[in-house]
Amino acid sequence: ARWLVQLSEPRDAVSWLDARPPPLGDSPLVAETVAQLAAETGNDDVLQRRLKAGAWGDWPEDVWQKAIAAHRAGKSANDPAWKAAIVACGDSLDALRNLGRLASAWHEWPVADAAWLAILDRDPGIDWAFQTLRTDYMSRGDEAGLFSLYTRRAQNRPDDVHAAAEWVALACLLDRTSGAVYQRADLLGK
């Protein structure tokens, strides 16, 4: 599917894949892929239809409708429209994951970050959310975000020795050492 998007006009490739007859066109993998590519290429009609049909699972329709409306309107991450979408997720980790997925597809990084952080607020032990944020911060060169993430991880998951070692190293590189960093470094050395 990605090859088709790169090979031809992206919206045409999404339309072609979306038009595959059953059972292929209705398969969960095709539905999920079409929704992802529709988000990435700005094909909101296909995206809405696929999300409504459950392409990314069962999550509140008002969340993705608010997200699409905020994106279409060019709202910034600090706009109440995006904040309303995050609030509408409630305690649903699936809704937060999907909101982050949409925001990532649209390169709305502050919104995606807010969704991943909201997941970690609800359950600091969700490793994929930590890894996603870590990768996003690293790819964007966001050292402050990365340091904040590692600080959070060190506080909430003291059992994660690898993350603690990276936190200590990053604190030294950024000249942001503290008593807590030195204490953790001492524990790592034992």
C-alpha cells in the first residue's frame, strides 16, 4: 500500500485500495491501512468512513470527529478544540492511542505527544507509549521533551534500569544533573 502511495498520486492510491472488493476490501488489515493512509494523505472522506466502520477499533466517534474538525480548521495544539478531543477520550486508552495516531499522521506533534503522555498518566507501565514518545522526541531532536520523558520514567518506573541509565546520561549531556540524578547514578553503579 505504501509502495502504491509513493508510486502514484497518493489520493488515487488510497482510493484504489479503498475500492478493493470483499473480502479483501473488508479485511481488518486493509481497513486499518486505508484509514492510516487516508489520514496521512488528507483524504478525510475515506478516513471518516473507515473510522466509522471500526477500522481502528471501537472508540468514541466524537473524539475523531473533533480531531478531524480541529485539523481541518488548522487549530494549534493549544486550541480548545484539540484539548476537547483529548478530554473526550476520557479513560479510554484506545481512544488516546488512536488520537495520537491521527495527530502523528498529520504531523501535529504536540497533540500526539499530549495523547501519549495522557496514556502514561493513566498507566506509567505502558511501554509502547513510552517507546513511541521516545522515538518521536529523538527523531525531532527534542532534547527537553526527551529529558522530561526520562525524568517521568525514572520517577514512575524505578525498575526500568535501562531508562534510568539513559536518563542519567542525558542529564549529564544536557548539564541538568541534580541530587536525584546523582543518587540514581550511584544506584546504577552498584
